[in-house]
Amino acid sequence: MGKEPILSVRDLEISFSQYTKGLNRVDLKVINNLDIDLYKGEILAVVGSSGSGKSLLAHSILGILPQNATTRGDIIYKNKGLDEKAKEKLRGKEIVFIPQSVNYLDPLMEVGKQVKISISDKKNSDNILRKVFKRYNLDKKVEKYYPFQLSGGMARKVLLSSALVSPECEVIIADEPTPGLDEKSLNEVLKDFRDLADEGCAILIITHDISSALKIADKVAIFYAGTTLEIANVSDFENNGEYLRHPYTKALYNALPDKKFTPIKGSQPLSSEVINGCLFYERCNKRTPQCENIKPEMKEIKNGKVRCLYAT
């Protein structure tokens, strides 16, 4: 019997209520049939184009979706389903979020004071803060800066620091944590994530940067139009991706700069489009008539998972 995930998302659906001309209410479904598992000691990288549902997954786990959002499905943490009250209790303690935008920082508070909020050892908070800032080459004077005084790279380092000082942390959700960092800082951040996982933390990294993710992740979840299409082991990307299961995953791999850099035709379907079959149908070079009308279920193949009728 395999180990149990510390956090699971099952059949997640997210819809947003909107009002069209004439005050007609429309529920726009943006996430459908989305599944992931997070394990202690492992890094899961969530990869997909903009609009694929990556950040919405994170916001749903944390309970910070806007009020016009409706969710269905299950989010399970340590074998217990999470309601909104439980999410609020865990947020910032056992489940830590590293957002992609400086807008998550309080514009009226010095950044040093904001990072200290996550430090439980208040007596040593100054030393802990300076140690983590030094780790990312942030000068002591940065403690007194307000968010508007930070460059993009500095802001990202401050957000990372907020997570690294939380001693209760068991799950880290990092939304695009590396853009804007110089190469040295990028490698330091990636190493920190890997070290935290090796110490037993479960880490979910949301990213566009597959190349960086492959350096440290254990598994990669491929999102497309609000659905999980594949969950692959990092080793599946070796040997020119011959063990990858879904045509979209293979297309993403071949579009990497150090590969064929080959684009595929078409674009991701809009949330308002009604798709009866496979979401990737219009862009797939292996489609069949059945793919247009049958929604594929997630199935296990070669020690991974894929949502495709004909994956082998």
C-alpha cells in the first residue's frame, strides 16, 4: 500500500457568477474535473498556459477566491475535508502561500514587519528575519522599505522570505515564484524549495517555466482549459519525452527553447465555449471522431495519469 497524500484535490469545479446585458445572470465554469495529489517530501510542479486554472487552484485550496465564485469537489488535508473555516485556520501556518504579485503585501506596512508576522519565535524574530534576508542578498535597510520601494526581484524575495520563516509549515503553494530573479537567486530559490521538500514539506509550484521545474520537481501536472490532462514523473521527460502520455504535454515539451521549439496550431478554448468531448480536440494531431464527443476520464498509465482516450 502506497503512502497517503497530505493534500488532495478531487473533481474540483469553479464557476463565477456574472451579469450580462439586461442583468441576466450567467455562471461561467472555468475549472472542471481538476485533480492533484501532494505528498510530503515531494514537489509537484503545475504547468500550463495562462487561463488554464493554475492560480485558481491555489486560491481555492487557500480559501481566497472572490465572493462570486462557487466551488464543487473535495479538498482533503490530512484525510479531512477542508471547509472555508478550516482553510482560514491553516492559511499562513500549516499551509503557506507565496503569491506572484507584490499586491499581496500590505502597502502601508514595512516589509520587515510583514515577514515577522509568520515568525512564531518573537524573541528571535529580528535575527531570523535578517538571516533569511541575507540568504537572498537583501540589505538590512530593506526591512524598513514599503512595498512600493521594492523592485520586482526584491519583492519576490520578500514574498519567499515570508514562507521560509514559518516553522509550522507543512505545505507550500508557490505561484510563479521565480520570474524576475537573476540566475544566482533563481538557483538559490530552487535549491531552497528542494531542501524544504527533502526535509518533509509538500510543495506545489505553479509555473510557466518547465525547464526550471524539471530541475527540482518530482512530478509535473499539466493543466489545460481548467482541467488536469496529465500527471507525469519528471523522469518521463527524459529521452526526448518518449514516456509522456498526452499529445499536449508532448507539444509543450517540444516547444522548449532547447528542443524543437515547435508551436502547435490553434489556442486554448474559452471558458464560455461548450465542449462535448476532449478539450484538446481541435489542436490534436491524433484526434479521432470519438474524441469530439466523448469526455476522457483520468486513467493510470505507466506510473502516471492521463486524460486521453488513446494514450498508451
